[in-house]
Amino acid sequence: MTRKVTLNLNPEIRPKAAEYFVEAIAAAQHANPYKIMSYGGAVRGGKTFTSLAILIRLCYLFPESRWHIIREDFPKFESTTIPSLNKILNGSNNWHISRKSSNFYYQNKQTGGTIFLKAENIKIDPNLDWMQGLETNGILLEQAEELSEKTFNKALERTGSWYLPKMPRGMIFLTFNPTQKKFIKENIYLKWLNGELPGEYYFMQALPKDNPDVTDDQYAGWGMMAERYQKQFVEGDWSDFDGEDGRWLFAFNAKKNVGSVTWNPKAITYLSFDFNRSPIVCSAWQIIDNVIYGIRVIKLKDATIYRLCEEIDKHFHGGYFFVTGDYSGGTLTTMSEIHNFDVIKNYFNLSKSQIQVSINPRLEDSRMLCNSVLEKMPMIVDSENCKAFIDDANNCKAAPDNTIVKKNRQKEAEQADTLDTFRYFIHRSFREITKIFQK
């Protein structure tokens, strides 16, 4: 049974949310100096629901007004923002919904006020050409830590450009979790912390403890996250946890995670593939008595998938395999990714259920999952046969957006092929945990 979520902005129940809502509505009506309003600081602080409630209210207050929500990509809307909007509106007949991804909006039938949902898509449109000529009264930058500073600047440029007889102030609303992005941390959070926030800015910190809907089960789930993620996303800690080290797999500790490992032919062997032509990589893993074992990394230059299968068979002949890996396959070969997995399936005479491949996990989400699993579960990788993985774990760096730095594919530390196979294996074996993190 789905637990019903209601939005109650009673100041006795949600004092921070109620205060933020009142200040935002007053700001849009020119009753205070605020133009840029931020609400955030941790997961499940109620920032999304409160911000959406503000836009809905503004649609009633300003007939024919236009408000835009921007997120990194449209799947983010589908997973969080749209369900939240639907919960707040609760099936109301007062709203018309256009569900075309290219023109997704909620329009109030009484006032004509409209909320548009737009994806940033900066990788596809680096100049943000879609924002040229955008006519809007205000923009909500949802999870602004996932967006670029260029989008924030464009929002400043475009707000207040939709003219009405009853004109609201051009507003920018931001929600975010702790981040190292300068336009958020330095320009908003640190200035607020030091009492130096400019007069047109407003910031409200929201933590899970400010949301009465957060359950004990959610807190228990967050307890499965790596300590740094608990501090960052639950406690609202803005520290630069990467510091100078900046390793993507920061929870890997050679003293704890490196040893001598022997393959157990009676246990399931997980084979995880990365299909670059040079090198083409497979890593082999086992999970026995809740311990993760890294058995071997096979890394071949200028080799085919057939040659790699021969090498796997030499080391693991007669093993029972589950196979996962890079969904996109090898772009430098003439074989598609489906063909690669078909070759593996046929070579080892596997059943369809033993091929367990899904769309590649986002690096940002994968980093949280991999480090949390590594911190919470015992893992030992073989010091000799998994040396390529150990090198990746020690040397691969994280970019500010939690992706892996791969600027120079000629550098082994920036190839990350073996680290990628580890990510695919962890995603296949522990992906259910990600649902707990997102609660």
C-alpha cells in the first residue's frame, strides 16, 4: 500500500517550510527585497514540495503567468518532480497537463497560470540555445547542484521577461544539497553562514529533521550510506570531503581491501565487462558469506571478445557465471553491444537469465553506491591478479560533478576501464540499495 503524502504548511508542523513559503509569496508581490530564494541543505528536507507549492500558488495569484522548472534531464523530472507535483495537486480538475516531454506543462484552467518543465541538457546544448528568448516570470532551478553556473546566469537574464497586467517580481528559486560548486557554496551558502548574503538573496536551510514525514525506516536506510554521504546529505555538512586526494573510489583502503584471494569454483562467479578495443577488460568477482572477493582482472590490448573469452575460460573453466558489463559496448569494434554479450553467452553456453545487463548507471549515483557498499561491506581483492583494479582505485580522480576524470585516454589513470567493470558489478549486485538512498 502506498503511503499517502500530504503537504501541510502549518507553521506548528513545518515552521521552516511555512516561513519560506510566506517569504517567497511576499517576494513575488514586491513585499520584501528578495529575488533569489534558496531552500536546501540535505535530502528530504521538504524543499521540493515547498518550492512546487509556491509555484502553484503563484499561478493563482498572477493570471496568465509563466513559471519554469529546470532540471538536469527529463528522467529526473519523471523520477521526482512530476510525482511530487501530482501528489500536491491530488487529481484536481483545475489543472490541464500536457505530457509531451518537449512541451510538458501544468496549466491552471481558472487563471491560465502555467508551470513548464524544461531539461537543461547542457551536454547536448552547451550554449543553452533553448533558453534564448525564453519568456518567463520566474524559474525554479531544482537540484541546482546538478546544473551549470551558465544556467543560473541565463535564469537571471530571462526571469521577468513575460509581461502581464499584474506583474510579479522576476524570481529565481533554487533547491540544492551540499555541493562544492562555487556559484552555490561560495555565493549563497558561505555568505549566508557568515551573515554576508546580499539583500536580494534569501536562504533557508532544510534538513530531514525539519520534515515530519521522514520515517525511522528512511533513517535506517541512510545508515547504509558511506559516512561522508551521511554527513553531506543527511546532516547537511558542506565540507570538501574529497580535498586534495579526490579519489573517485575514496572508500578503498589498500590495508583493508587487498590480500590473497582464491577462486571458489562452487560459488557463483560474476564476470563484468568493458568493451573498449584496447584494452578490452573483464573482472571476476564472488560474494561468499557477505564478503566481496575480487578474483582476477583480465585486460587485453588489441583483442576481440572471442580472445577474451578464451582467456576467461583458461582461468575459470567450468565456473557458473553471471555476466554484466557496459551496456553501450565497444565503439571501436564492428560488433554491437548485443553481439558482444551474445558471443559471451554462446561461448560459455549460458542461459538468458545469466546475462544481466542494464543501462549503465550514472557516474554520480554510482559513486555513492560503490563507496557506500565498499565502506559497509568487507571486500578483499587479490594483490597480484587484481592489480589493474587496485591501480584504478588508487589513482582515478573524481570531477566536481562526481564523474571520473577521463580527459586523457592515453593515461592509464584516466582510462578507468577496470574501475568501470567494478561499477557495473556493484550496480548489478546491489542496485536495490540505491532506492533506499533516494527515499
